[in-house]
Amino acid sequence: GAGVSQTPSNKVTEKGKYVELRCDPISGHTALYWYRQSLGQGPEFLIYFQGTGAADDSGLPNDRFFAVRPEGSVSTLKIQRTERGDSAVYLCASSTHRANVLTFGAGSRLTVL
Amino acid sequence: KQEVTQIPAALSVPEGENLVLNCSFTDSAIYNLQWFRQDPGKGLTSLLLIQSSQREQTSGRLNASLDKSSGRSTLYIAASQPGDSATYLCAVRYNYGQNFVFGPGTRLSVLP
């Protein structure tokens, strides 16, 4: 596609529910990043994929968070047993190579009530 | 600890002024540094990427410099316009990491 697409753009859920956030990167971009951003702060790194494998998942805050990229294109971020503290904007970015320019999607705003 | 700071947190200037935004990082072992722009409720747009071997990059009215030894980068905006109003973030990729570490951003308002 022309840009990085993220769905849903907004998600409101209740505490304890399961959530999936999807990222469709630019075609041909092998590197994919997930970040989350709270109001007034810079993005916080979660996980980085090179192809299908998670090359660095050191930013995932705990085992409730998991991400996959089974075919090296679309990625899904999965959050189990959501908590109010998970509320944030989840950003996805892709690039042709991990050293190159990052192209970000518009983000998925998650609100946990 | 990898830490990126940005000063000032917010800046308001009249249209036409030249301005400088600052980014500081604690470790000089950087691979590259990017400056981004973020409009309210939107994702980030990359403005300039500086490799560790470079001292500066220019794009139109924007010029970014990099001084690894002092742990600093600056983004210079010439002849500012109201359309430049946004939050500007810098992000550092270190030699030993896979991710980009972001600063908190500087919120810029250019008044007409």
C-alpha cells in the first residue's frame, strides 16, 4: 500500500478483555516496529520484527503483550487481560531496513475502561 | 541507560522567526538519529535522518546537525510558518540496539 495502515483507529474495551491491533506495513518493508505513546510523551518501544521473526521484544512490558508477523507482512499486537494502564496510542512503523527512515501509521488509540 | 531529552518542552514564536530545537542523548555510540514531526492525533512523519558519520542534513527550511561527542543534535527551522506548528521529536538508534529511543518532543506553536 501507499502507507502504513493500522486498524482499528479507535478501540474502547473493558478491563480484563482481549484486544488485537493490526498493522499493514508498506509493501516490501522488511522491518516493522511497534511503539506505544501516552499523552505528552514520546513513543516507547515495544517490539521489532525483521521479516517474520521478532528480532527484539525487549520493550514488551509483560507477558500479557504478544505480537506476531507470520508471513513477514501484516503484524498483529495482542493484549490479554487488558488493564487501565494499557490505555495509549499504539503506533506501528516500517522501513526497508532497520537503519533507514521509519514510516509510521496513524496509530490505534486504545482506551481501557 | 539510554535516555533522550529535548529542550524546550514547548516553544511559541511569531511567524517568520528562525528557531532551534535541541535534542540530547546520553550515549555517543549512536548509529543514526532521526527528527520527526507529529501533528495532533496523527502519526509521526520523518523529517531528516542523520547517520553517525554525518554532521548535518538539510531539507528545505530544515537543517539538522549532529555532534556525537557532546551528545547533541539540533533542528534549525528557518523563516517559521504557522503550518510548522506541531510536536517535533528526535529519535536515536544506538549501535548495539534494534530500536529507536525517542525523546519526549518539543511542542512548537508559530503564531501568525
